Amino acid sequence: MSEHVVIVGSGPAGWAAAIYAARASLNPLVYEGAVTEDNRLQGTLPLGQLALTTEVENYPGFPSGDLSDYLRSSLPAEHHWMVDLHQKEGCSGPELMHLMRQQATNFGARIVTEDIVDVDFGSRPFQLKSGSGSNVEAMCVIVATGARANYLGLPSEEKYKNAGVSACAVCDGALPRFRDKPLVVVGGGDSAVEEADFLSKFASTVYLVHRRDELRASKIMAQRAIDNPKIDIQWNTQVDEILGTDTDGVTGVRLKSSTDGGSRVVEATGAFMAIGHTPNTDFLAGKLEMTEKKYVRWTVPFRTNTSVEGVFAAGDVADDYYRQAVTAAGTGCMAALDAERWLASQGL
């Protein structure tokens, strides 16, 4: 028997799609991803990128405050360990994702903790193959597998993630640990300049570390960085190591010259990686139309349609511009509504 809707992915887009699809009595089946070491290393565990962050201050509806009682009453007993870890200053990334997941299950969404590793969109019902080798048929599919931030691959970088190492200035830049402190941004494109410019509103100094002698950013953006008195561009420079302590997190960054090999240490409480994102679309290669950056292409303006009728995409897997939890959740809602209306048009 074919499923009406299968949702692949479990970040804000996936759970928003599941909530709306479940409330529409579509009985959605969600493949949230597998808990494996490979997924951990590449940042693709269930619950998405938000589960890898700490404080979430910019998601509407969760102002600063003690949410202990709310978490205890909203989450099942097996997740009450989160209450013990709650910082009583608003909502953390993992807390928000578990709340979304629970809301979807409350409305009847079914969850499979496996990856989808291959799809066949050539005929309907669509065929999806999981990592365990099982197959599922679906009349409609919502792809919400997100995109993972690119990192340098340093062990010290991994050690201090969420303790000063970040890949999202908009998400984390206003946190207390970064205010009026020196920060480092790694990268040389438009995104790196945007991150540095944003962080300059909060930091005492932003060191923009670029391995070449010219920014890859557009001329307008590059000039913006050069003209900003709080941005100190470190030309021909690479990050050699992130420095810190278990107590304080990041305390500095060791920089290495790409011309003479010399090194020096700059004091910093944060290191922001702005070297791009990689959409989680490998399993879709040749199955859906992609952009040059391998993001799923939306084919209808202001809709979540893809190049295959009956397949929709939501969240960062199709968005390389905004990349925010709230926008991902918004397109998850859109994808569920698009799917519901498409199924109705097919008499399904």
C-alpha cells in the first residue's frame, strides 16, 4: 500500500511539513535520518542543524525565560533529561527540535529513524529505499534534508563547536559571549563579508581571515569590508588551530601565513566559519533538477514544486540564501499545503 505523503528530513522544515500534513489527515511518514557515526561526523543526524546549536534567540515565540515546566509538560518522560539540562534562559536548539518533533507525533505523524539513500521518481507511486534496504512507496514526497555547514576539519574546531565555533553569525552573533569581544570569521566570499559585517555590530574587532590577497566577494561587498573600521582583514592567512579551554570555550585562534608559513595568535572568543554549505542532495543526483550549487531547484515561483510533479522541497535543501530556522519552517508549511492541494487535484 502506498503512503500518501513521505517526508524525508527532520529539521524545522521537515517537522513543520509533518505538522501540517498530519493535521490535514494525510497520515505522513517521516524518515528523520539514522543515528550513525557517519551522520554525526558530517552533521546530518536527526533533528537537523538546529540540534547542533545552543541558545535560540531569534525563533518567534520563545523569549528568554525558564521553560522547565513547559518542557516537562510537553515532552514525554523519556525526554525529561532535557529539563535537567535546561539553562532557564529561553529555548535551546535541541529543545526546540524535540518540541517540534513531539508536536508532529501528537497529530499522528509516524517516524522512521533511517536515512533514505535512493529514490525512483520515474513512475508513480514513487519508490524510496532506506539505509536498511527496505522500500516504501509514496504518492507524494516532501524533501527536507537541509544543508550542512562546511568546516575546516580541524580537531580543535570540532571540540569547540557550540563553545565559540559557529557557522551562523545571524544565529549566534548576538549571544553574550561574543559581545564586545574580538571574533574571527573565516572565508573570502560574499557570505563571509556579510557575516563579518553583521558581527561588527557586536564585536570589538572582527578578524576576517582569507587565504588569498584578494576577496572573492563582489566588489561592492569587498569594499564594504575594507571600509568597515571594525573589520581587520588578514590577507594570505589560514586558520592553523582553534585555541580554548574546557571552561571558557574558544579563547583565541592561531593563524598561519600562506606565503611565508609564519604563525601568530589572535585573541578571540568566537570563530565563525563562512566557507559555504553543502546541501544534502547526494541521494537525489539525477532524480531532481538542481542548481549549480546542488540545491534542489524550485520550479514554480512562490511554490515548493520541484522538477518532478508530486515532489516538493522545503527548507535549506532548496534555500542557499536565508538559511534560517523560521524560513525553513515556513517553507515546510508551504510544502505540506502544496502537497495536500496536489493530492486533492489528483483525486488522492
